Amino acid sequence: MKTIRTLADEIGVTKQAIFQKMKKEPLASSINELTTRVGGIVYVYPEGEGMIKEQFHKVNQIFAIPRVDDASTVNILQQQVDRKDRQLEVLNLQISVKDKQIEELTKALAASQEQTKTAQTLHAGDIHREIIEKLLASQREPGKKGFWRKKAKRNTPPAE
């Protein structure tokens, strides 16, 4: 009999991974008779060890890299790699074209922003000029007095 920890070390997984496998089918229904707990430590009988190792062996087979011994298989794989290389070259070319387009659009945007800034400055100057002209015109017309000036004149006491 082996402990779960010993079994985990042999398989190359954690104790928790083994416990998780033991909770799921097909192990869950059959592993209970093949384990025993002594002082809080779970021991697995040799038949149970085989079942647990088999479950992890299936997982390792899924992720294993197949061995390539056949020349035709190597040839097919080389053709696939060559095709992928050509696809990468096309994608890199497309990316460089897009980079140039982005650069041109960025320059056009900067020029447009500069033109907008210049137009705003000119417009602000025009508005400033109009305000100055109105102020000067109002000062030249002596007959017109503002509302507050009239009010101030009425409230001042007469001179003696």
C-alpha cells in the first residue's frame, strides 16, 4: 500500500490532483473499496494505484508530443511550416503598409490641428478687434450714457 503523497510523487502531480481525480467518475465509484484511512492518512491498495496511474496516464497521452518517424509525415509537416512562413511574410507586409498609413494619417491630423489652432487664433483676434471698436465707439458718442451712469447722476446730491 502507498500513501496519496507517495503516489503523487511517483506520477508527478499534487495530492490535490489525485483527490480531484478520485472524486470524479470512473474512479469515484470504484476507488472507495481500494483505499483505507489510518490516522488521517489515505492509503491506496495496489489495484487502486493502477487505476489512479491509468487516469493520469490518459491525460499525459493527450498532451504528449507524437514521435515522428515517417519521412512522409516529416515532409507534410515541412510543407505546413513553409506555408505558415509565407503567411507570416504576407502578414508582415500588410502590417508595414498599415504602419505607413497610420504615419501618414498622423501627419495629416497634426497639420489639421495646426490649421484649426491658427483659425481659432485669427477668429479670437477678430472678436477682440470688434470689442475694442465697440468700446471706442461708445466713448465717442457723448449723448449716450449707460444705465448705471444715469442712475449715479440721479442719486448724487445737487451742488450748492
